[in-house]
Amino acid sequence: MSAVMPNAIADEAGYRDRKRYAWFLSVFAPVAVIVGPMAHLLGATSQLWFFAPLAFYYLIVPLIDAFLGEDLSNPPESAVPALEADPYYRLINYAVVPFLWFGMLFNCIFLATYELPWYSWLATAVLTGSMLGVGLNLSHELGHKKDWLGRKVGLFNTALGGYGHFSIEHNRGHHRHVATPEDPASSQMGESIYRFMFRELPGAFFRAWDLEAERMQRQGRSIWSLDNEIVQAGLVTLALYGGLIALFGPAMVPVLLLVAFWGAFQLLHRTLRPSA
């Protein structure tokens, strides 16, 4: 048995998001990855600039999080539909995308065209991949939307990291078979994240391809049809990565490989779900 107290009903009716406008600051977070490269271009000689954003995100932010403690201001369930219908929050999701693309492309071009000490190069590549992982997580959220535009923006945003199969496998595969032996995106009991990675990264792609192949077959289309969403995202990745390599040479190859891998690894870490 359960009961709803009158004051709880009043709280739900009067709910107000006190952090409403603070959420917009997240739009500019991807640009933080260019701090080191920009400092270098502006004449700074200290290599510490390349590590400043890493220190902020991996040291300062966790310390702030521990200091502030648990946030107990989550909206009540009755307020969620109104929040989801508010275009302001959707606008924030869309606004992050160009900043994410700019930050990643700027850093990749910088890494492929400037000579750096190996540790500064690695720090910048890892930071760029970490922010790409945040972008893939954004695609994960957009992929859950019911409207065509949200899902399509999410799909093409995954193409930035060469991970266009993710939305398909996650929404039509993982959610159906989560925490079962059929789901490569659920870790096994006692499985390390590294062993999980070697199983999930290729497994998720192959299952997404099978899911799209089945959908194309039901529609009487070729598996290589442009209606195949893996093909759509793959063409964007091919054009983007191929163009970067053509413009900036072979030095771009290790940059893209490391950044794309680290982005996928960050998404893997964030969406890790163990199975019983």
C-alpha cells in the first residue's frame, strides 16, 4: 500500500528546475579540449597547458562533486513529461554538437600538424577522446528520443567517432536482451572492463549489422541500401576521416585511431552494466 501526502502533491505541482540556466554551460564544455593547443599556438612554452584540462576534469571536478555531496533535487516523476516537452532542454542537446565537432577536429588537426613531446601529444589525444566519449553519450540520449530529428542527430553524431552502429545496437539489441547471454553490451559477472571491451566492441557492431540487415530484408531492400543507418553513418565517417587524412597526411591516422578508440572506451565505461 502507498499514500501520497498533500504536501508531496503540492511540491510536484510547484516544481521548478533551479539549475535550468546552469545546464547551458555544458554546451561549452567540449571547447575546453583546445586549451593546450591554443596556448601553444599563442606562444606559451609550458607543457602544463596540455594537462590543465585533464587535471580539471579528472581531479578538480571529482573533488567538487565530493564536496557538494549528493544532489537531492531531482524532479518528481510527475514533472518529467513537462521537462521532456520543454524545447529548451532539447536545444541544449543540439547546441553541444557543433562545439563537440569543432573541439575534436581542431585538436586532431593540431596533433597531426605540430611536433610535440610525446607526453603532451598523448595527453591531448586522450583528452580529445574523453570529450568524444561525452559526445557519444549525448548520442545515446538523443537515440532514445521519439522524434526523427533527435534520433538522426544522435546517429550522425556517432559518426564523429566512427561508432555509427551504436544507436542501433543499443536501442534495438541491448535494451531487448540486457543482462542476458545474448547481449554483448552487458558485462559478465567478474569480468574486467578490458576483457569486456574485447568482446563488446566487435560484438556490438556485428549485432547492429545483423539488426539492420533484418530490417532491410523486411522492407525488401538491399543490405547496402542508403536506408541502412550503419551505411549512412559509415559514409559520414569515411568522408570525414578520409578528408582529414587526404588534407593532413599519414600523421592523421594514429591521431584518429587513438581518439576514436578512447572515445569508444569512455562510452563503454559509462554504459557498463553487469549481468547476473
